[in-house]
Amino acid sequence: MSRKVALIGTCPSRNLALALPEDWECWVCSPGNQNFPRVDLWFELHGDLDFPGEDWRPYLDWLNAQSFPVMVPPRRPHPARDGSSRSSAS
């Protein structure tokens, strides 16, 4: 049997996922979905949640308190903090 997965972001069409049959998995992302009523797995795509000037601690605390699986990318230093650059000048 094949796996059915709905990837749910914060677009208004996200509410269509609420009508999916139970054999669909709902994989949800984004701080804007913290109150989404149906979550089988949470995935966080953003690797810069510690960007200077932003306070993501409440969101990260919320993620850590959840009982559903949470997937996050490996932590990488942000160029604004480590002095490196994403582009190189010729």
C-alpha cells in the first residue's frame, strides 16, 4: 500500500487537509500552524531560527513540548554570526 502524505504550510488552502481521510498523514510546518488541529509529524525547514534579532524561543519551546514527531535540519552556523559569506566576490 502506498503512503499518502499532505505537506501543510500556512497557505489558506491548508484547511483542505482537514477533510482528508484518516489514511492520509498530515505533515505540518511553520510557526503559523501551531494551532493546526491535525498533525502527524511536524517538519521545520528553516535552519536559521536563531537569526540575530529574532526571538524564536517561544516557538522552539512549543516544538519541544509536543508529543508528535518533529523533524528539523542539522544545525549550521549562520553567516551573519560566523563572519562567512554565502557568496564570493571575483
